[in-house]
Amino acid sequence: MKFAVILSALIVGLASGQDAEKRSYRGDSVISAASQAAASALKDFLASGAVQQWGGNGTHSQLHIAAGKVKEVLNSLLKSNVGYEVLTEDLQQELDKENPTVASRLKNALKNGHNMDWTSYHRLDDFYTYMEYLAATYPKIASVGSAGKTIEGRELRYLKISSGAANPKKFWVDGGIHAREWVAPAAAAYVMRELVENRSKYASIVSNIDFYVMPLMNPDGYEHSATRERMWRKNRNRHQNGCIGVDLNRNWGFNWGTAGISHNPCDPQIYAGAKAFSEPETQAISKFILSIKNNLKAYISFHTYGQYILIPYAFDDVSKPSDFEELKRVAVKAQSAMKAVAGETYQVGHTPTLVGAAAGGSDDWAKGTVGVKYAYTFELRPTNYRVGFALPASQLAVASQEALAGVLAVAKEL
Ligand SMILES: [Zn+2]
């Protein structure tokens, strides 16, 4: 009986993501078009938020078009002679395929201690419960800490994974600073699992390194993305004018506000905040990272998507750290290791060249302010030619394995 009660509670809990307040993306289109030409042809649509740029490479971008505006937008492109390719005419259909059914997910809930797996996407509670499970089950290796709280009062938790070596090197891994990039927190959780539960496999690489893994840098945004607006990116700070959210990966204080940002609090994607470190999340996390900066040798932030290993700096089109070639050498090692998992190529290069300049990113700050030698942003699966943020959960395991392979390849070089 108790079992039945738990099950029905779970069904309600999982289904509540589909309540009336949840935004539908039925009829929204995603297209690919030449970046510059599309940006000028669609300037007004981009300003109003009817069109949102998702990602892209040096030449092409994916553009998400709200259902009611699709005809108008495509007409504007035709009038301006801008070619495009339709990736989906119904984003909701892609999102419906993203996670397995409730029934198949329930099976996972019956395990002892935690619900985490890499066959479905999980809510914040599952991540934090899993971290507590690891710390309780492997107390000699793993411990849970909090860097502080979000604007809505959620904890910013990290897992410290340590062999207890004297004077260890340190390695920071995070995910989820952009809410909708759901593969990133899952990959960070996979790194935790492997370095704790399957630690013996990697003993020779990790015995001398303390890892700090924060799978969800933006827990408020993540929960909002799970329950209300799947395509939400920013945090949930409410501005005086009624608009919501700051792009936390434009808010770090190294050459803040110089490129690839918006100063408009209503910008749906890249509002950089009123000033550097205006947000409680970036304040708390940066303070914590500074507290462990002694011997902090590597910083990797997981994002999606595009399959890139991005090397700082990104605050303008040209600036590089003086040891850029060394960072590139190690990135190429990571690239080989990631390709060995399933044959997928992750392009290596300077951030502005591959995806465009964007100031206020966490990796720029880690490298430029903290002085972390090997600082990277990994853009995980899929590539730019598929439907970006809606990676089916069936690819979550292999995407996570690739992320881990990249982390281990960097760890070997420390
Ligand atoms: Zn991102």
C-alpha cells in the first residue's frame, strides 16, 4: 500500500510538468540560416523576441521562431534573399520525444537511495539527492558543500571528490549555467558518478587531484525550464520593469560587458546584468572558486550545443591568453579522447572564431582573473545541424561519456 502511494505521488510529480501554465512550443519552427544576413533581415523579430538565436558556428545560426510569426519571418528572409533550411516545423514534437515516458522513468525511481540515471533527464531534487547519496555512501571520497544560494533561495551545491592526497591539484567542473542546456548537468553528474562509484578505473589519473563538481550553476532557471518554459536560459532575477533574468554566463567580471551581450533587461537571452557579478549565483560561485584557487589547475564548464572545445578568451574577437597554444595542445588531446568514445568530432578553437565573441563568460574569468591554467568551455551534443536543445535522452549516456573522456584527458596533462 505504501508502495502504491509512493508510486502515485511520483506519477503526479512527474506529470505536473505538463500543467496549464507550461508553455507549449507547438508550431514553433527552428531553422538554420546564414548568421549575418539573417541577423540583419530579422532585426525587428530578434529585438521583440519572436525570433531567438540559439547557437551556430562562424557562418550559420539556428533560429527559433515563435509559432505565430513563422510565415512573416520566412517571408522576410525570402524578401531579403536569405536562404534557410527548416530543421523542425514543430519544436514541441521534438521536446515530446526528449524524455522517456513516465512509465519507463518510474522503474528508475525504485532503486535504493537515488533516482539518477543517464536514460532520462532529471529534476534538481534528483541531482541533489544523488550527491547526498554519493557523500553518504562514499564518505572517504565525496562530500557535499554549498557555495551559497540563488535569487530564489535554492542551494548552489557542489560535490568535492578527493583521495585525501596532501597538496592536491584541483579541477573544477560545472554545468547548467544556461538553464535549457539539459545535457550539461547530466554530464556533470556522470563525471561525479564515475569519479566516485567507479573510481578504481581512473585511479592513476585522479589520485592526486581534488575535483569540485557543480552540476547546476543555475538551479532556478533549470527548474523553470523543467516546469514552465523549456527554452528558458537565464536566471530568475525579477527586474524593476517586470522583465526576468540575467544571462549568468555574461555576468562574470573579466572584461565584462564588451561584446556579445545585451544591456536590455528584457533581452530573452544575453542580458549581462546591471554590472559584473550583479547576481547572487555568480557572486557566490566566484567567491567559492577564489577560496580554492590555490593549485586550481583546470576549469571546465559544460554547455550545449554544437560539439566544441572552446578556448578563451571570448570578450573580443582577437584576444588570447599568452599560453593559448598550450591550451590548444591539451584541447586536442581531449578532442581525441572524446572522438574515441563514439566517433563524434568536437571542434577545437578560439571561442570567437568558432561561436562568436561573448564577454562575461565563466571560463574567461577563470583564466583571466583566477589564473587557472587550463580553462575551457565544452559545448556538448548535438552538432549545429540537429535540433539543438532537444537531444533525445537516448543519447544522454554517450554524450556524458564524451564529456568525461574530455575531463580525464585534461586531468592527465595536469
Ligand atoms: Zn550555454
